[in-house]
Amino acid sequence: MTENQMKVDWAALEAKPEFRALLARKARFITAASVFFVVYYFSLLVLVGWFPDLMKKEVLGRINLAYLFALSQFFMAWGLAWLYTRKAAQWDLEAANIVRGH
């Protein structure tokens, strides 16, 4: 019987402290990453609204801080997605080990 075909006692798995710890670590990471993303995203709006003179400051020719900050959001989102995929791969390995009983 392959690993995909084996029967899993989900109630017993849920009761394992290792599984609960894994879920707690995953929830902490996802919550922190989500809060960071929302704060970073809305900070551009706050900065442009409350500190327009600062955000109008040209830093690279005619490119101002607001444009650079907006561009940085793409890199932040890509970086966060990259970090999440790495963490998710680790969680998958941990979950598989817990299911196998290691």
C-alpha cells in the first residue's frame, strides 16, 4: 500500500501534540505574514495622504519616493510568496512525518 493509499485516523492525528504544534507554528507564520502585508500595503496610502511632501521628494531623477515605495510592494509580495512556499514545503514534510508516525 502506498503512502497515498494508506488510511489515516484523522481524529488520532489531530490529538497528537506534534500535529497541534505544527498547526500553531503555521498559524503564527500566516498571521504575522498577513499582518505585515496589510500594514506594508496600506502604509503607502497613509504616507501619501499624510506626508505628501515627503513622498514627492525625487530620489532618482524624476522618480519620487511614492513611486519607489509602490514598486517595492511588488518585490515585497514576491519575497513573501517565496518565503511562504519554502515554509509550506517544510510544513508538508513535517506533516508527512507526523502521519507516518516518526
